[in-house]
Amino acid sequence: MPQLQNLVLTDRAATPVAHTFVPRDIDKGVATVVETSGVPIGENKVTLSLRRVGARMKGRLVLTVPVVQTETINGVANPKVVRSAIVSADVVFDVTSTEQERKDAIGMFMTAFDPSKVLVNDTFVKLQNVY
């Protein structure tokens, strides 16, 4: 059973940056790690959960990356989320699946997001429809 711990994720900047997410809490089976920015409203966040539903195990991973700007009203400046990028993955495995079956499925899904896989990359990163 994995312990709630730091999670380091690397972006795709020209000079890649490793983002360290630190444990926040576990609430009703949902683990949360955050990349602290000093302002909680602007924290990048990852949530992770796993639950059994009948003969299936259902997992969910969500990355939320907010964009924050300072809004000034009547001379009072406050940070405000103007938009967020949200990326999520849901997994569903039968309780009789083998670890190798799960490993293979996760591996194939992971490699679909490689920049060289233009079908997926250009659809999601470049926002181009498939034709």
C-alpha cells in the first residue's frame, strides 16, 4: 500500500521543470498533494483515489493547474483564478485482472501521451481535431 508522499512531475517546458507536490491530506479516500505557491488559491494539485465497486477497482487521478492573476478592486489587490487546466485519468480493472495486465494497460496509456505520438499529442496539446 503506497504511503502519501511527495510526487515529482516534470513539465514540457523548453527547459523542463520538475514540480514537487507535497502531501496535503487524505479526505474520504481521496489523497491530495499540492505544489505550494504561497497562495493556496493558486496551488497546482494532484488528487488520487481508488475504490472497489462490485467486481471492479476504480481509480482516478486528477491534475489541476490554475492560472492566477491579481485583481484590483477599489485599491484592494486579490489573487483570482482566471482559468485552470485539468487533466484526469480514470482506470477500471476487474478484481481478477493480473498485475501484468494492469501494468501493460497503464504503460500503453502512458506512452500515448509521448510528444512523438502526434494523434494524441496534437489533439490535446495543439487542440487540433482528428480528421
